[in-house]
Amino acid sequence: MFETLQNLLLGFSAALTPANLFYALMGCLIGTMVGVLPGVGPLAGISLLLPTTFGLNPTAALILLAGVYYGAMYGGSTTSILMRIPGEAASVMTCIDGYAMAQKGRAGPALAIAAIGSYIAGTMSVVGLMILAPPLAKFALGFGPPEYSTLLILGLLVLGYMTGGSMIKNLAMIILGLLLGMIGIDHFTGYFRFSYGIVALGDGIGVVPVAVGLFGVAEILASAGQPTRPEVLKPHLRDLIPSGQEFRDSAGPVGRGTILGFLIGIIPGSAHIISTFISYAVERKVSRHPERFGKGAIEGVAGPESANNAASCGALVPMLALGVPTGPIPAVLLAALMVHGINPGPLFIKEQPVIFWGLIASMYVGNFVLLLLNLPLVGIFVNFLRIPYKILYPTILMFCVVGVYAVNTSVVDIVIMTAMGLLGYVLRKFDFETAPIVLGVVLAPIIEMSLRQSLAMSNGSYAIFIQRPISLVFLVAALVMIFLALKPLIRKGLDWRARLIKAENGDAL
Amino acid sequence: MTIDRLGGAGLLLLALFVAWEDRVLPLGTHSRPGPGYLPLLLSSFLAVLAIILILRGRFSAAFRSVKWPEGRHALAILACCGFATLALERLGYRITMLILLAFLFGVLERLKWWVVLGLSLALSFGSFWVFDTLLKVLLPRGGFGF
């Protein structure tokens, strides 16, 4: 305990320097804008900002990018409440009751409760991250290549199951991502794989052009030329204060959302989306007046918004402690760390305490900054929504080109981004999820290395994966996951994933 | 034809393509897997999943029901990305972006000429100033020094 406090003080001494405070502030502001603007999700936002951090030290870079991450998570709620358009997928559930409140003239309290809930959830889950990550990292020090192989396979299977939609399609997308991640030099033998003499592909396909292409360009391709959005409501600062009853009604959902979100965030998959869905379902279940849900119940805003922010933080636990990202956004954050010469994993917390604890402290600061700035500035952020999309999307495209080019100063990356944009656009039309591709690209080298090392250790025997206890546990869990995926084929009725899709499509739950 | 069957067929073709391209890479042995080992394993899994998708794809949406109302815009935007690839290092960042933005604002979105001019100039030169001058992100200047 004393050691943790000492480390936290070390972190605050790093985070509270004027420069790092500025980066936390900038990260939160840019992140909120990214969350508010349609077409620039947190994933594309972080990817695009990555080149601008090259000149910064690793602590400042991580503070800035993490600020963008949770700022974007908050920003998405603004459009959900005011326009019934989720700025990013995790805000889908907020649309239901948030917009209903806005229609009743209670947009201000809905925004305020979303901000306060996000702040409480963010701060509490940083405590969870602080407590959980170091012992998990210590435990993972005992992992060898077989444990890592099975852990990664389990992670990918969980992702395939949790992403929603068809698991077969999700698994196919994971494999597609893994295959894309195999392009380039094989680090064991020096062979060029699938690079067709293009030297720039020797280092492989970068995660930034893939993420920007699949999420930024594909979104532009799908939405450009569509009809203009509806009118935006603009709340005034004096309207933001919730009533005493609204505060009391929100306390429980915020607490439950925080715990749920943090725990779900640790599990691979689209944790933000799932946590908001589960939180909404739980709140409706425990409510004495479930009939109010869908018609402007504040609990329907407080729970999902808290869960969403807590999940953002929970997702950082396995990324920082094990070096295993649980979703596409942590995967891009991991790539960002690697660009700065940091390898997250069991040794990261021990060897780079200033960066780890600096990040933790900056998250406390960032959550406070979000609460302090975003409520008074909501009117300004709302103005971004008034920019016509026909002006917005060429601007976003310009940022996509500059962001992708700047990573390696290579036009090959723009080609990859364009190809990924087209792929993402077509895959959407065919009802495929694209998030698993990004994770596949990031994890491909790690999976290949651990798998080949495991087979070398066992002299080619796959039995090594069931002979080692931890590895066996992961494999059993993977089998359970496959069984769960097959269950809807045997039993009739909608499972939670099908219900999630219905909710995303705007159908009643 | 349904979207799942078409998607499955596409994935199957991709799996076969990877397996075909993989033939030039050494597979190695189980104890010493070569660079072609995992791609072949993955393409086999992909082929199996693609076949399942084709077999189970009977009840998914028909391909004809997929609408492409934004297709014209999408093609133009992809062409713009292609133009950026070819022009960025030859013409420089500012000129490339000026042309690209002017095309999107003026030709595709038919904004007023003075809006097109103002926005294109402000965004191309402004973003160069922010990224290159302020944030020290190296952007290409091309043959004309722009």
C-alpha cells in the first residue's frame, strides 16, 4: 500500500508538470472534439494524432493520447443526447434516454449527469487499474511462449464472440487481420513475405494506415453524399444543473456502471459497447419504474455513460500489465507506445515506473479536466455539429492523409490507407465487423513469435499447450467461448449479441 | 445471391490466393516452423470459415438489397486518395491539398467558388503551418517548394 502511494506520488510529480498538464488538457479537448464529430472515432483520432507526438517524450505522448481516448469516450455522449446520433458506437445506449430527455427540455441535466458519471467512473476505475495492473504484471512474469500463445488465442476468440454479429464472420476478420500482419520480413529467417518487391512493405503494414483506413476513410466513403443531419439543440449553462431527484436517481446507476464497465473493459472485445448495453439492461431490470426507460429516464444515461468510461480504463489493465491489447483502441495505443520505444508487458511497470505512474496520475488529472472544461464548453462543442458534412468530410480526409503520411513519411502508407478504406467500406456493406482486423494486424507478430517459440521448445509437439497448467486454463476458456458461440445455433431465441445489434439499429430492446 | 455467400466466396478466394502465394516460402517443420507455416495454417482456417459462411449464408440479406447511394461520392473520394498518393511528394503538401480540397468542395459538393477558394487555401496552408511549422511533423514540399 505504502509502495503504491509512493509510486502514485512519483506519477503525480511527472503528470503535474506544466508541460504534461498542458498535454492532458489538449488531449481531453481534442478527444472531446473527436468524440463529438461524426466520422472521426477515438481510434482514427488517436491514429491521426500519433505523428504529432513523435517530438514529445514518451510520458507526454502517452498522456496526450490517453487524454484523447477518454475525451472521445465522453464526447460521444453529447451528440447522442442532443441529436440522437452517437458520436461513437459506445454512445448508442445513451441515445435512447438522453435524447428523450432532450426532447423534454432536460438536455442540460442529461449532459451534466453524463459528465459527472463519466468523471466518477473514470476516477474510480483508475483506482482499479492502479490496484490490479501491478500484481497482474507480476503474475505474468511467469508466462512463457505457450502461455502467451494460448492467452492471445483466447483473447482473439473472446473478441470474436464479444464484437457482436456473426462469430464466423468475426473470426474470418481476425484471420484476415493476422494475415495482413504477416506481410513483411519474417523476423526468424529474414524472408520477405507477401511484399512483392515493395521495400516499404518490408517492415510490414502499419497499424495506423490500417486503423485510419478502416475507421476514418471507410466512414467518409459510407457517409459522404448522405442527407444533412437534423437540427442541433443548444443547451445553456444555467440549464445544466440536475435536480436533487435526478442526482439521487443517478447515484446507483453510476456506481453499478463503474464496476460493470471496469470488469467488462478487462475482457477482450468491444468492451465499451457491451458495457453500456449491459449497464442499460441492468438499470432497467433493477428500476422500480422500468416503464420510464426509453422515455427519458436519467438512469438510462447515468449507467451506460459511467460504464463506457470505466471500460476505457479497464481496457488498459491487460494492455499495460500483459502487453496484450483487448480491442482496437488499446492496440493502437500499444503501437503508439512501441513507436516511442516502450514495450508494455510484465516488465513495463517495473522498468518504466515514471511512465506508468505518470499515466495513472494523468488519468486522475484528465478526468478532472474533462469535468471542469466540458460542461461549460458544451455550447462550443455543439457548434462543431453545425458544420455541414460536405465541409467536414474533406477536412477529415485531409487529416487522414497527413496523419498517415507523417508516421513513416511514406506514400505507400496512403496507398494502404486507401485500400483499407475501400475494404472497410465494402465489408460494411457485407455486414462484416472491421475492428477485429486492426487487432489481428497488431497481434500477428506476437502470436507468430510465441507460437513458433512454443513449438521449438516442445520439439514440434502441440501437447505443450495442454501440459502447462496456465496454458491449459486459457485453452479451456477458449473452448467455453466456442461453445457459447455455438449455443444460439442449438437454442432458439435472441442471445445478448443479437439484442445488441437490435439496439444499435434503433429497435426497442 | 446473398451477401454472406458472396462474402464467403471472396474470403475463400483470398484463402486460396494466400495458400498459392505461400508456396514460395519454406514451411519448415513442426519443431522449426518456417516463414510459410503460419500463413498456410491461417489460410486453411480462413478457407474453412469461408465454406461455413457459404453453406450457412442462405438466409442472409440478398446482394440486390444492398444499396450504394453514396457510390459516386465514394469513387471520387477514392480517386482523391489516389491523386494524393501520386502528387504529394511531387507537387508538395500544400499544392496537393489545395487541388484535392478544391475538387471535393467545388466539383463534388458544388459550393460557391469563393467558399471553395477560401476553405481550400485556409485548410491546406493552415494545416501545413500547424503540422510542419508548429508541431515539427515533416511534410513534403515537392519540386515547387510548396
